[in-house]
Amino acid sequence: MGLLLDVIMPVFLVIGAGYAMAKWGGMSHGAVDALMSFSQGIAVPCLLFRQISILDLKTSFEPGLLISFYAGAFLCFAAGFFGAWKLFGRPLEEAVTTGFACMFSNSLLLGLSITERAYGSAALTGNYAIIAMHSPMFYAFGITLMELVRSHGQGLSARPVALKVLRAVFTQSLVLAITLGFVVNLAHLPIPGAVDAATDMLGKAGLPTALFGLGGVLFRYRPEGDKGLIALIVGVSLLVHPVATYGLGLLLQLDVAGLRSATVTAAMPPGANAYLFAHLYAVGRRANASAVLIATALSVVTAWVWLQVLP
């Protein structure tokens, strides 16, 4: 019970405060959007840039860690895709957005916050290794598959798809910050003291403001849409992904730190990007939005369970 009260509840209380402000406190949609623009466009990228630039690349990107998490993620995509297509008879486009929601866990705002509160900032190396590949890989995969599905065998050439994927991935501020962090790290470029101090200040503001803003964003989501699809996304995200990742981590003999980072991240609910991807293609928006809201609420309990299970 101590883990629930001391580690998990503070994170969700911040989200709840944002939700309450949006619902009863007069915080407008415009104010929420401005807060999220600051947190995800400036503060969190500063956090990622600074951490990636000093990350020990030789030891952080452990193959077992990445295989455990990402094999579990793509297994979840397959479960969501074929579940939506074969079980619920949905079109292939909606099957893609469902699969995307199943694999796109909230690795940054919730995974990072809960891991840090549970195990300390020194335990975040594995989280940053996962985050460095998370959005670029999943967006590239999701957009490529959606474009191929939408082409319906019309002979769509590879170049337009590749350009669309690159444009979508590298216009994200988080991806640009991660890329710049790798450049600084690999080239051993010195960061001026004033720049380092400024990015540190902004980075420290990133997670609290993003969590608060996430509460405001969740207020917009209404539990609407197909109940079966919502249950599929929630179940696969909160149950299948962490179980698969934990099992693979044990099989690959991950160290304790890696097992914690991979499993906690996999146990997180779908991130807001699950809705944004559906919104991008105007397919499956209600089900994905509802799944984000419901899974985020349920993850208070499931995250606590996994913190009990992990060593």
C-alpha cells in the first residue's frame, strides 16, 4: 500500500489536478493546449536532449532490454490489429489505429515519472534508451503500414511513403531533441554552461507541467465508441504488454534495473499519441480516445501491482 500512496498516487494526483481544473476550475481548452505546447514542445525536449547527450551509449542500449520491450510492443500491435479486423470485423484502416494504440504505451510522462518515484533518478537509464526509439520507430511503422493499407494495391511507390514518414517523424520536437542529443553525445561536443543550466531548468519543469496538462487533455475524452474495441485496447495495453515484456526479460536474463525499466514502461496505458495517430487519419478516434482515458484511470491499480511483482 505504501507504493500506491507514495509512488503512484502523487503522479495521478497531478493528472487529476489538471483534469479538475479543466472541468471545474475554468481552464480553457486553449490554456490546456498552451500548457501542452510548452511542456511537449520545449520543456520535455530539453529534458530528453540533456539526458541523451550524457547517456552512456555503450551500456544503455542493452539488446535484452530493447528486445523485451519492443517484441512485447509489436506482439500487442498484432493482437490489436487482428482483434479489430477479424474479431470485430473492422476495416483495415481502423485495425491499424487500434494496433497502434495497443503498442504505444505512455513511456514518457507516466513511465518516466513512476520509475523515477519508485527507484530513483539513477534507475532511468533503461527508460531513456526505450524513449529514444519509441516515437520514431512506432510512428514510422504506423504511418508506413497505414499508407500501404490505404493504397489497396494501387502500386504506391516507396518514395512518397518514405518522404511522408520522414516528414511526420522529424517534425516532432521530441524526435529532434533526441537526435540532437545523440549528435552531441557521439561527437563529444561541449555544452556551454549557460545553455546547460537553461536546459536543466526547463527540463525539470517538463514532467510536472506535462502531467498536469495531460489531465486537462483527458477531460476532453469521453468514454464513447465501441465497447469491444475499447476493452481490447485496454486489456492488451495493461495486461499483454507488461506480461510479455516481463517474461522476455526473465528469459533473456535482464538485470534488475533493465527489468524494472522495461516492465514499468510496458505496463503504462496508451499515450495521447494513440489518439493523435487516429486523429491524423480520421479513423478510430472515439475508441482510441476512450481507451486512453479508461486505461489511464485503471493503470493506477495495474502499475501498483507491477511494482509489487518487480524485484
